[in-house]
Amino acid sequence: MALSSSQEKNLLWITLLVPAIFILGVLLLYQVVVEDQSIIIYGILAVLFFIICFSSIRLSLILLVFSMLLSPEIGVAQTVKREVTLRFDDILLLIITIGWLARMAVFSDLGLMLKNPINKPIMAFSAVAAISTTLGAMNGNVNPLAGFFFVLKMVEYFFLFSIVVNYVRKEEDINQLLNSLLIVFGIICLYGLFMVLTGGDVSAPFEGEEPERNTLGGYLVLMASVAVGVMLHSKSQLERNLIAIILPIFLVVLLFSISRSGWLSAITALFVLFISTKRKGIFFAFILVALLIVPFVLPDIVQERISFTFFQSRRVGQQVQVGSVFLDTSSSARLFSYKLVLSKFLKNPLFGFGITGFGFIDGQFFRNLIEIGILGSVTFLWLLVGVHNIIRKATRIDFSPRLKGLTIGFYAAFWAMMAHALTANTFIIVRIAEPFWCIAGLMVSLSHLQMAKDQEKNLTSDAPQPENVSSKGG
């Protein structure tokens, strides 16, 4: 039975006010007990975001995009092996998911999970991660609270992907989300430049006590790849000029981040962009000029970082020797940890030790092997292959030049993140994984839009054409 307009409004207000009153009541009671004023502020913000999410999925996604890099983190638990933190965007994503499900239940204007090529690998990977972490907790390897939150954070990214896939139905929606992503990228570049000029540690805002240089480097390369793709294809002169202004700032910030993972991923992105774009002449000239100039203008801190990698003073037993070169202790520590993974993972080869069950491993693929075993590693690779195929399919879609640039830029970003993940936990770092899965969702949305256009075109061509009737005078 269809609801009238007034009934829909009443149902809307009931759906909004009941949880709002309940949450505020709980928060007021909590304040009486613990006398913590901040919980009231967070609670009110949560209620407001829920109302926004229920009334407008579009606005809530835009708010989430801005919170990805511009929100503080909250410590949840500390274990011997790892600290568990939540960011405000984790909470916002949870609220968006609840609002999305509530709206779907009331108005039925959204599906739960539209068909796409990576639904099966998402479910398989999530299931293996949950099983391996549960087994790890049962065996005493995993702190249950830490394991739960890490698995939750990984599943969050898939919720974000599903929300984007289910919500985005128009080219206008994709452009709006792309605008938001590029604006945040510009803000982060300007913030990084400010840190460079003021002599502070280069990091993203609200990064905590220790700057996460690899996190910033990975995010910058991810978004710079997309920005370059858009710049090379956009028909808007203003947009091309703005991106052209931001890119040199990005390069300065990336260099001063002294993130070797970021530098490696940037080189990978440049190579993929070069082979993917049709404007190879301009692109090759740009790269050639950059290669000729950069060695003479490299900041001292960058030269020291490169020199340190290969010429650090000898520390017996703490460095890996490659030929006649001794790698620095940081790079050597990674290689030693990878060797340890290969020697230990056979103790639990199928499901691993569970997420957070082995200690810190700075490398996504080795971490997967030891934490979620062979099954988890295989399902993760299945997932990545599915994402790659989605992007390749999107690059062949004939939409606006700007969106064409988005697909090519994200294809370069995908391979850049593969390189980044060799020495960093790229796909579980919230500030990289959230924009990655958001844009991956846009790739699926492009395919769905193309399918809808093709179906409409087929229906139009199959429709019977009106006959030409000639009238005769009598």
C-alpha cells in the first residue's frame, strides 16, 4: 500500500526523532555518571549526521569525503602488538550505513548491494578475515577487542564501496564526489606546504603524536594520479589551471614527506599514466624536463634520505647486505620481518595467526600471509584482480572527457597503490583505503550508467516506428 505525502512526512519525522531522543537520553545519563562534556558534543554531532544521512545520501557522502583526511583519531585500545584507533570518519561511516539502511527500509529507494563483479571476493575475504581472527582469539594470539575493531575497519571500506555503488546513479553525482575529492586533495597539499614552510613535520592533519609519512605519501600519490588524469582530459580550462597549480605543491610535499613508499608509488603512477594517455608527447616532455631538473633542486632532507638508505654507517647484525651495499636499518628491519613471516606462517598456513595476532608487519602482502594465511591472501588477490578488471572496463566507457580522465587516473593510482603496498599496509590505512574504495565504487557506477544508457538505446531502436500516412483529397 502506497503512503500519502503526509504519511511519508510523519513517518520521516518519527524515524528521525525516536532514535534522536533515545541517543540524547543515553548521552545525558552518561554525562551524569562520568561528567564528560565532550561525549555530549559527539552525541549531538552523531544525531545531526544521522538526520543528514537519512535525508540525503549525497550530502552524507560528501561529508564523509571531507572527513577522510580532515578528522581526528580516537584511541580505542592498546595491546602489546598494536594500537587500535578510530577516526571520526569511522564513526561517520557507521552512521551513514545505519542511515542508508534506515532509508532503504522506509522508502525502498536504495538496494542493499547491487550486482557487481567483486561482491563474491568481498564476501569471501571478509569471511576469511573474520574466521582467522576468531581462531586467533581462541588460540590466544589475538586480543579480541583489537581483532574486532581491525576487522570492523576493513569491512567498513566495503560498506563505503557498496553505498557509493548503490547511491550513485547519475553522471552529476559522480562529478560532485570527484569535486569533493579534488578539493580535499588541494587542502591537504596546501596544509603540507604550510608545514614545509614552517619547519614542522610533514603529515596529514590530525595525524596524532607520530606523523605517518607513508600514509601521507600514499594518499598524495593516489589523488595526484586521479588529478593528473582529469587535467589531461578535462575540457575546463579553469580546472586544468587549478590542478596545474596544485601539482607542483604536491611534488614539494611528497618530497618533504621523505616517504620512500610514496616515491616508489609516484614513479609507478607516472609510468602507467604515460602508457595509458594518448597525449604521450606532452607527458614525455614533462617527465624528461622533471628528470633533468629534479636532481639539481632536491632538498637536502631528500638527498640525505636517499643517501641514508644505501650509505648508513655499519651496524653489525642490523643491516641487510645486497652485493657490496648495506641497506639502512629501517629497510633492513622490513626485510628481516618478511623473512620471519616466511619462516613462521607454516605454523598456521590456511588461516594465519588472525588479524593483529602476529605483531606489526609493514607490508600489506606479507602481513596478509601471516595474519590471514593462504586463504586470506588468495581471496585478497581475487579482490584486487576484480577491482583491476572493473577499472579497465570503466576506461573503455565513452562518457565525458573529465570522467575519462578519472578512470585513467585511477588506473594509474591502482598500480601505484600496488607498489606502495610492497612496503606499507596500504589497503587497511583508513586515509588511503577510504578514498580508494570510494573511487572504486565510482568505477562500478560508471559501468552501471553505461548499461542503463545501452538499454535505453536498445529500447528506443526496438520501438515500432510510426508509419507515414499520406492523406488523399476526395
